[in-house]
Amino acid sequence: MNSEGVTYSNPYRPGAGHMPPYLAGRTSETREFGRLLKQDTILENLVLTGLRGVGKTVLLDTFKPIAIQAGWHWVGTDLSEAMSLTELTIAIRLLTDLSVVTSSITIGIDEVKRIGFGDRKIEVPRNLDYRTLSLIYEETPGLAADKIKAVLELVWSQLRLRETKGLIFAYDEAQNLSDHAAKDEFPLSLLLDVFQSIQKKGIPFMLVLTGLPTLFPRLVEARTFAERMFRVVFLDRLDKQDSREAIVRPLEETRPSIDFADDSVTMIIDSSGGYPYFIQFICREMYDVFMQEPDEGETPSVPMDGILRKLDSDFFAGRWARATDRQRQLLEVVAGLPSCDREFTVQEIVTLSKTKIERPFGGSHVNQMLSTLSEAGLVYKNRHGKYSFAVPLLGEFIRRQAQKGA
């Protein structure tokens, strides 16, 4: 790497959900989203899923201007577990998001009479702000689903007059959505029922949900029709060419006179596994180190061991701390499987544990521990009934920990 002795801003951004300086790959995913935008009747909603660090939030952010340019309105936010506790909290979430689009729309006496309120509750004319939407929700008879559908139908009756293609409800971290049968609360089922119902009526309101690989199985568990309701797009690691673009393009576009040597680029690709977050993390660290080296015509060495130690501390350590000693022992067994970075089975863990550790695991014990580790966000059960790590390159981290005797 060479420089001109001048300090420059580091172009790489490894923060959670931060837009990288150059978005590499993801062409086919963007094209698929464009196809969904051309629907007149919504037959397919979108689930954008993948491991942490593959760029789901970033890609979702790039979809927004595409949708707006195509004539759609866009609302949404991150979903926390608290938002999925009750049917009322989901209703409030939808009304809050709707009000962003509708607050400038004024309804008159005819619209008020049509929904059965007369002038008893709503003064006219009145803007469709959050207060008005909430009042319509409260005054509509029936269950929560009936109330939400009444609000959505009224909103569409106004939006359609304004040459709007439709409205997209985009929710990140949607794996936090869940039903709570023990408390007789079914917010996830409510969301699916409402959107299926209004879409059957021809109302072009589309769901775009982003989350970890546990998201889609959870949707299908709540409502079996969800399997036909969503187009699932799985974001995977970047291939070598796209990884190279993610590494070199930020330098070309911000400071053409600075570059990483080819062997450094190859090392970053190999160490990052093609995961966008890791590419940004490693590149940022390398850039900082290289810029502090005196420029004497020699290529600085790449401190990859130190960078990986920092990555372990910043990204993996907090997740690793969630596991008990016995759970860590099981994960170490999994990390010893040839297929650990793809998928693994209970039987494979049981078999390898018999030769790897003094106290091998039984099948039922492994099942229980994998269930607990799934709740902790370290593994997940995939669509084939097998398990996978929920954190990218977790196997390599575990092997590094074992080598250090951690």
C-alpha cells in the first residue's frame, strides 16, 4: 500500500446496518425485489433472511428508494421483542407507521359516515393522523383483526385517489415476532391474517420482513399459508469476485493512489469468508494500520492475527459468553465436524463426541441443548430439519478458542 503522507478518512464501515461505501453483489436479490414491485395484486410478500453480517439491513435500506421511485409508499422500523408481546402492540405499530404516510390526508363527512361514525366522534374535515387512525381502530366493532383491516381499507380508499402504486410495510429483525399461546396473545398470526385478508381484496399493501433464518419457519408455524404468501430470499456470503469488489472499490473511489496489494486482498477474502461485515471490519483495521506505517517504499505486513483477535473480542465474545461450559463443549464438538459451516445433525454430534470428549453426549441431551442454544441465537434448525450455526464463521472462532485453551 502506498500513500502521500496525508491522513484520510477510513472508507470502510463495519457497524451493524451501516451502508458500506460500495455495495457489492446482491444484483439478483435487487432484481427479485423489482419483480415483486410490479405486482398489481399482491400474491407474494418478501422475506429477506440470512445470518448476521450478510448485509440484510443494508440491502433493505437500498430497496426503499427503489420502491419509492416505482410509485410505492414505504413505512417500517426495527421490531423488538416488546413489539411482539400482544396483539395491541402490533396494532399500535401498524397505526404509528401508517400515520407517517396519511397524516397529511384530510377526510371529509362522506368518509366518516361511510365507516359508521357520523359526526359523533370525529370532527370533519380531519387529517388521518395517528389520533384519528387510533379512534377509527377503537370505534370499529369486532376483534383486533377487524379493527386493523377497517383502518387499512380506509387508508387505501384515500391513497388510491393519489395515484399510489401501493404501500410497503418493511420490518427489520422480524425474527422477534412470535405468538404467545400461554397468554392468549397471537400478534404474529394477527399480522399474517390481516395482510392475507386485505391482499385478497386487492389492496396492494406488501409485507417486507427481514430477519435471521429462524424467521420463515416461525411464520409457517404461526400460519401454514405463510409458505405460499412469501417469496424467501436467502442472503449468503459474497463470492470471490464480489468480495474483491467490496474490498478494492472503496479505495478506488475515495483515494485512487492508495491500494491493497493482491496478496492482502486474497488474505482478506479468505479470512472474511465473504461475509460483508467481516470484510468491512478487516479492511477498516488494515487501513488504519497501513496509514500509520511510514511510507518508505516497502509494503507493510498484514497483522491478521491481531485483527482476528480484535474481531473475536468485538463480534464473537459476547455471543460465546451466553453459553455454559457444557454447551461450549458441545459447540466445540460441532466445530470439529467437516460440515460445521454448512449444517449438522444430532447423530453426527453424538458420534463425534464419543471420540472427542470424556463425557460424550446422548441424543436427547443434544436435542435439548441445541434447543437452548437456538434460543440464545447461536444455532438454528434449518428447513431440512438439520442444524446450522446462526453466527457466520462461528466454527473458526471456536477452533481458535480451543487452540488458546479458552
